[in-house]
Amino acid sequence: MCESTFREVSPDAPELQPILSGLFGEYSARYGDYFARHKEQELTEWYLPPQGLFIVLERDDEIIAMGAYKPYDPQTAELKRIWTRSDLRRQGLALVVLQALEQRALQAGYQRLFLTTGFRQPEAVRLYTGHGYQPQFDLSGDLERYGQPPHDGRLRFIKVIGGYNVAEAS
């Protein structure tokens, strides 16, 4: 069995561009132009150490999964771009990436993680709720309702990774 290793990259790295294109193509297939009206401006420096990070998981010199974080506020990192190659899904690679990002964000001094996923990504919702992320929305019922006004289609999650968690103490 081949060993997988993480490597830090710039989001502008040429080898990452086909992977990002695939990710955004997948979003387009699921959502069409739904999120075009809420397009976020992003800067490369947000994903560079020490405040940010972009990592790829590689096997046999091929990128098989990726993830990133950027600052959300001084204590909170926002997780982004968690993706696994489509032919390697359901093998726990997204969790491996998620755990690596959590560990590295904690080492960088963050105490909380924030992330969003789309209302048509139930597999992502299961991943996050199954690993300690607290949904900031009602999980019951059809998630498609979050694609209708007044909602913006984003499902928000928070997880405390460092420091004292009042919710865990009660």
C-alpha cells in the first residue's frame, strides 16, 4: 500500500489549478450559478502561513485530496476547499484532511474553526456533524430549504479546538 503525505502549497501553485477547476466544476454541477451572486473575493495571502494554510494530500506524487484554512477572526480559522478526488471517495480521506487542518490550525494559535458547506452536500454535513462541528442551522427536514430566501445556501458550522469550551463544561 502506498503512503500518503501532506504538502503545503500556495493556492496559486500550477499543479493545484486543475484540482481547483475540478472542485469548482463539481460545485457548478450541483448548484449551477446559484452561488455566483455571493461570489467571495479571496486573496492568496490569506492561505499562506502563519495565518493561513493550503495543504494537499499526495500519493505516488498525485494530489488525492486537499484542504485549506484562512483567518476568519483573530481566534477563528475558516476551513475551505476540503475536497477528495472523486474516484477515491468514501475511504476517509476527507476526514484525514480535516484532522490535519484542525491540528495545524491549533498549532497556529487558533481556538475555533468555522466553515460553510452548501445545502446540496449531505456527505459534507455528515462529515462535519460526525466530528464535533456544531451546525448553526436546523438539521431537521430538507436542507434544500436553505437554498430559498431568506437563506443564502450556506450551511454554517463551528468547532472549538482550543481553550475552555463553556458548552462542554455544562
